[in-house]
Amino acid sequence: MVLQTQQDIVKDLLRGIAFSDFTFNFLVNTTGILPEFKGSLIRGSFGAELRKFCCVAPKLKTCLNCTINDVCIYAKTFESVNRETNNQKFLAHSTHIPHPFVIKDETNNKTYFVKGDELKFRFLVIGEEFISKMPHYVYAFKNTFEKGVKGNKRITMILKSVLLNYKNKEIYNIYNDQTEIINSKYKEKYIKSDDILDDCGFSSRITIEFKTPVRIGNELKNTEIDFKTFIKAILRRLSGIAANYFDKDAKIDAQEYLKDAENVKVIESALEIYNWGRISRKQNYKKIDMSGLKGVIKYIGKEINKYLPLIRLGEYFHIGKWTGFGMGEYIIKEY
């Protein structure tokens, strides 16, 4: 019997992850100013409207105490309540698990919008169960943006299209803005992680750009992220998704798997702290510091090749804290 290496175990863990990549295009109807980083605005508007659709107990302050949180679309999508508390699954004893969606702002940090402008963002949906709920998500976004999102004033927008990006090869518009009908194509054309894992190439140098603030851990201790810390953050993020949405066994010897990452060095770093925060209505309008690192960092080392599949897949799902707000987005600039 051939024993599996930790690299093989990680690859097996990450196979079979299904997700869909949608782009929402809105036509701005009124002039106004929106924040530079819009993840919180988009997520908050989406969540509030989805709850109006679904919630049968609006007076409850948290979904944790609701008797139907295991079947409620809002609770499962937005609050990600964890019902699996008595097994050995990764994150089994956490009250919440990773959100089954990722928001990616596509406005290039634009803040000033006038009538006729376009606002665009991507919405990644994880798992066939949640992909099947796309009509709920589309109408939640449509309704809340039509009512208006709050910038310096309330800005209204009209949903023009929802594009399904299939493997970066095919684009389908699943929303008809004239009839408001949703094409069922979204049920068929989802992406499998296997396609990404098997097409990674080879590299001993890599440049990573953090497009949105990344916070790994609770505090910002410095303005550099060593390669081992970077890989560990991706592994934790993807393990949580694989274990909780695809019933995978995430029992990895992380110490053994990450050993080679220690040999990869930082050759250039241009990261800086991006200070921002949000006001949490659930926490009595408390200001939450969500600062993180943005910029570019370059790594070198032959061991990079071992972790390329993990890095490539992590591009889609973000890393670190507050990924549901769009934080922790990175791209591979060059190999």
C-alpha cells in the first residue's frame, strides 16, 4: 500500500469544490458618493433584503436561537449558522462557519457616481445547494438597489444584467431586465475546483497583489506576510469550505505540509496598512476596525511549486478575516 503524502491529502481535500461566478451590473439612477471599499455596503444591503424575504421571526436578535435556522435561506446563506457541533468536522465547534458566498467589487475603488454610470460587482456562490438559490439572491440584490443604497445619500440603481462566467470561456446573461425572468442556465454551468488544481504550471517565483485589505489573525503586527503565513491562511480558508460544504475530511498534518513553505523567501514587499472600518447595527452601532494590508509582495523559492494549486484556488475564495465583506482578495500578478 502506497502512503499518501500530505500534498496528496490536501489535493484530495480540495477536489470536488463546486462554485459559480456571477457578475451583477447595475445602472445608476441618481447621483451620489459611495465608499471606496464597497464590500460592507453590498453585503449589508444584500443581507437586510434577504432577511425581509425569508425571516419568520424578525424580533430575534440572532439566528442562533431560531428553531428553523437549519432550513432558512437567510440563516444558512448570510449568518452561516453551524448546526454540526457534535462531530470531528473542521470548525465543528464554532457557532458559525464560512459564508457560502464571496463578494468582489469591480468598480476599481470608484467613489463618485452620476446617473447613467455602471456599478459592477462579482458574486461567487459556493456549493450546489446555494447555487440553486440564485433567484432569491438576484431579487434580493435587485430590490435593495432599486430602493437605494446609502452613500452620502440614498443612491438608486436598476439591475441590467447578471452574467454567469463559466471557466473564463463562456458568458451567459441569466437575467432579463425587461421580463425580470431568470434563465435556469445557472443550475448547470458551475465550476469545479479540479479544473483549477490540474492546470497550475510550474514556478519558483510568484508575485501576489492583495486587491482588498487582508487581515490574517486579530492584529496587524507588521507590514509583511511571510510565505508560510500566507499558505496557512489559504489552507485554513479552503479547509473550512471543503469540510462544511462538501463533507470532506480536513484532518491534515499542517505542520508537515507547511514545512517546505519556510524555505520560500520574500524578495520584495510593498504592502501598507489600509485603514477602514464599519458601523455594526447588530452591536449597537459600534465602530468595527477592519484595517488590513494592501499592495504587492514577491516570493522566491523552488518550493513554491508545491503550493501553486492551493494559491490558484485561493484566488477565488479570498483569505483571512471578513471574506464575506470582500476582504482578503488577492491575485497572482506573475509567475
